[in-house]
Amino acid sequence: MGNRRRAAGRRKTSPAVIGSVIAVIVGGAGVAGYALSGGGSAAENGTPSAGRTKVRTGPLTAAEVTAAADRFLTAWQRGRVAEAAAATDDPEAATALLTGYTKDARVKDVTLTAGARSGAKVPFAVKGTVAHKDTVKPLAYDSALTVVRRAGDGEPRVAWRPSVVHPDLKDGDRLVTGEAGTPPVRALDRDGGELTTARYPSLGPVLDGLREKYGKEAGGTAGVELRVVRGKSSLAAELSDKTLLELGEGTPGTVRTTLDPRLQAAAERQVAKKARASVVALRPSTGEILAVANSSRGFNTAFQGSLAPGSTMKVITSSLLIEKGLASADKKHPCPKYFSYGGWKFQNDDKFEIKGGTFKASFARSCNTAFISQAPKLKNDDLTKQAQQVFGLGLDNWSVGVPTLDGSVPVQSAAPMAASLIGQGGVRMNPLNMASVSATVKSGVFRQPYLVSPEVDGRRLATASRTLSAGTLAQLRELMAYTAAYGTAAEAMAGVSGDAGAKTGSAEVDGQKKPNGWFTAYRGDLAAAGVVQAGGHGGETAGPIVAALLKVKAGG
């Protein structure tokens, strides 16, 4: 099926020699022994003598890593589940998944070929067969394991992660071979063209989500597959089931989406230019999602990401300040180098200040202190209510057609509340949310984004409880238009003609050398937002991606 992700093709490399690792297949038994680089026997390198109580410490040696990997891979390949699980730091979890590998996934004739060790990490290739009734198909993929010191005695053990068994597995996931619980779907764009990962590489998670939501309603019949069945924990719960191998094709049903083929193709090209980039485009007058793309293939950050939006949040904060009479586009507004609140000292990028400037100038330059300085005059829940009541965010009630995160603006106090005004603190968004913010400004009304028309299944779309006044809305559009023409968004928006507005953002993330770059904008009846994680300032990273989409003429 064109709209489902598949496991990697069968490896053609001979298992005899891979890197510095030799795998020997023992005739008849189908058992592989390993002589890993820097190797040695388990007795020499990993197993303490009886009665030994000394706890091993310090960095793992090459011999310890290879011996621990050898024990695990050899036992797994021989089907000795208990022995393989005992070679990990979580035997109980390992036993469950390794047992299911044979029983539920029906994988047999497994050959594991280790690659060259890199520190404590050992990559390995997996080859086997998957059988269901009279159908047998080959399976091949690559995985990796990492060796750590076990808590308590310091003995080298394989750090247990579900991804050791298969790289697509998360905590709580299972591998299952059988009749798919959900029939396949043939997803179409708004013009009737088929959506496939061959044409649109980043749509895999979206197509999986469409199948999960509409497979049973679209009139198809289920096939036989080896698939990842997602669990209920953390990240796994946010992902859709994934097909790894088809043993028998089902008959797909048809689902038409709102995606525009021209915009989708442009979005794919743009995110391919940057690592960890995501973008969404939608139509403000309807809420129809016209494009969604991610440079990473495994997770739909554009719809499900949970990231601090940085200064793009100032669009929502500005609407709050204007409504409360704490700011006005053309009136003087403070923008000092620093402002302290709640025990934190906030500053502007490069510690700039604007003396005697207007609020419009502060918005266009993205002055943090212009917003932080108003924190003492706000209630802890003011921003939360503004995001929910006007922009439809943070209520967890969007019904897009595939899984989404609908933004989060929690009630905070003191310094975190102040930080939330500039899109830091506990505020979390993704490009879909921020594209919706620009769309709300452009249209004047929150219209919940959707990928599949609600007429298909009769679902009810989310609404906001109120709109901005005409005066506030006019000022907000003025701020974004000025920023697009003369502020931090001007360089990216050069060449975007017509009725346009924009806002840049940069969000600091602990442990990252560069901030996440954000950009949200609109032109005519088109709004878009994007993020480039760890890329740098939004105007330079996400800005060109978003602006490129705004220049595309979407279909009807």
C-alpha cells in the first residue's frame, strides 16, 4: 500500500564479515556465534567469580561491551529468551517483548549480525522470516544496543529499551502479525490525487493516523501485516500503529483530505532543507489544513509537538495587553534592557533597549521586557483565559481527523507566569497551533483547523467562546503587518505581497546551544507557521520556510 510506511528492504550484505565483526553460521542449527572486535569470552570479561562482592565502576572497556553484546545476541538468536533477558538490565520487560517477538510477531529463523562497536553502542542487523498460515515473507532491518553498568553490582548489561528489538518500538508497544484490526485507506488530496509517502515523504504519521481514525468507516477490508501496536504510555500513546511488513494486502477504503498538492509539495521541499524543521499551512476562512510537513519522519512534530513557542506567543499576549488597556500600538511603551519579576531577571536579545518607543516598535523588534514589565498588572490566569477563550487553545478538544496536541497555556505564578508572556515557562505549542493563531488574527474568528471535513463522520469542531473587539483586532493586525514590513520578520517576508503579517520567535531550550526558531504569518486567505529546532533565530530559520509557502497559490 502506498500510504503506509514499510520496513527497510532486505539487506544484501553477506553476514560473513561486517565491519570488524565476524558472524559464523553453524550448519544445520542455524546458530550464529560471534567474535566481536576486541572480544573475549563472557567468563573472562563479564562474569564475576562466586562470592565476589566488589562493585564494578568506571567506564566500560571494549571487552566488557563486546562480551555483554555477545551474550545477549547469541541467546536471542538461539531462542533462549530467559538467557537473553538476563543479559539486560531489565529482565522482566525484556522477557515480555522477546517472547512476543516469536509468539505474537511470528518471527522465526532469526540471524543477528553485529556491526562495529562505537563506544558502548553495538549496531546489529536482523534477518528472519515472518509466517502467517501458509504465507511466509522475509524480514530485514537494522537495530542497535547500548551496554551499561547494572545498578547494584556494576556488571555490564544491555540497556533494555524496546527499540533494541525493533527501532520503531516505544515503551508499551508490541509487535503483532495477523489480520490488521483496521483496514487500509487510500488517502486523497483535495483535488483527488493519491497521497503517498513516495510522493510526500513526511506524511507517514499523518497517513497512519488517517487509517487509524477512518479505516473502519471508509469501506475497506483488513489485510495481514506485521505491525507495531502502540501502547498507552507517554510518546507511544501519541503515535499511530505502524505497518512494518505486509503479508497479505487488504482492500483500502478512500478518505479525502483538505491537503493542497501544490502547497504540500512546497512544504516537503522546504523542510528538507533544514534538520528538525516542521511547518503547517491552513486557510483562515475555513480552518482547512492545506499542508503539513516535517523533516524528521518518525513523529509528527507539526501536529503533535510540545515546544515553547518563544516570541510568537507575543501575538496572544499583545491581544491581552491591548484589551486590558496596558498597551496600544502607537502609544509609548517601556522596553528597558532588563526587568526583574518573581525573582528572575529578564533581558532582551543582545540586551538592547528602546527609549521612548511605541508598543508597535517593541513588538516589531521583539522586546521581551515590554511584555514582562506588564506582569505585575496581570492575574495568574489572564493569559490562559485569553488563549482558551479567543484562540481556542489549551482545551484539548480539537477534532482534526488525526492525533494532535492542541496547545497548553497553564496557569502559572510569579516568574514562570511572566516567562509565559514571551512564550517560555510552561507554554507549549506546535506549528499547527501557531498557524491557527495567525489564522485567527487574519479572519477575526477562531476556526478549528481540520484535515478531514467534519461532514465525513459528523464530528463536531471546537469553537472559541468569544472574539476580539474590532479595535483590538485592528491593532493586532497592524502590529503583525508592521513586523512583516519593518521588524524582525522583514527579511523573510520580502517578496510576500498583499495583506500580510508576521511574528518571529526564538525559544531557549536547556542543553541546546541554539534556540528553536519559530515563525508565524499570514497573507490573504493563507496562514502558516513553522519551527526549526535548535536552528537559531526564527526569522533566519523558520521564516524562509513559512514565507515560501505564503508565495504559493493554493487551489480552490
